[in-house]
Amino acid sequence: MLIVEDDEMNSELLHTVFKRNGFEVLIARNGTTALEMAQARLPDVIVCDVNMGAMSGYQVCAGIRQNPATAHIPFIIQTGSESDVERQKALDAGATDFLPKMSGWPRLVERVKSLLA
């Protein structure tokens, strides 16, 4: 799996949570690196934050979907917002799922596992 998160504390937390649940975890700290890593490693699933500076999670998702080599990879967008507008932006960008960060890590792990089942 590939975690795309520019906040070091959040990325380390996600890394630990998923590692403890048996996942092999890669981390990208920005959108450009995420696109490169996805192309090179073809992860089973991508979990991506929305707000990351130069390239948003929506742009990363759209880039993943535009590349035939990565278009099939399940993509979960995470954000601090629970708004319907944010959910629609995620779906419009091609996200497989949208999950507010306030939902908690157990729910995120559940979603990832269900996408890989």
C-alpha cells in the first residue's frame, strides 16, 4: 500500500497502524513522489491526504487515474472535512472511496481491507 501524506506525524501513525495490520507500507510525502512511486511499485491500494501543498490529493488521484498502468489501483482520499462538497470532489477526481480523518484509523483499516478482499 502507498500512503500519501505530507504531515510526518500523520504518515508515521498510518505507517504504524497498517504495518501492525500486516500491510507492506510505502510513504510518499508529496504528490509528485506519489505518482512516481505508484508507477514504479504498483501498490495494491493508495490512501491519500487532500491538502499537501503544491499538488492536492484530488490532483494525485486524477494523475493515478490518467495513467493506464495505475488506473486500476483503489484510491482512498482522506481529509479533515466531512462535507458533501469534499466527497463529491474526491469522487469526481476518480477516488474509489472518501473517508474523513475523524472516522478514525480502525475504520480506515476496515475500508482498505474490504477493497482488497
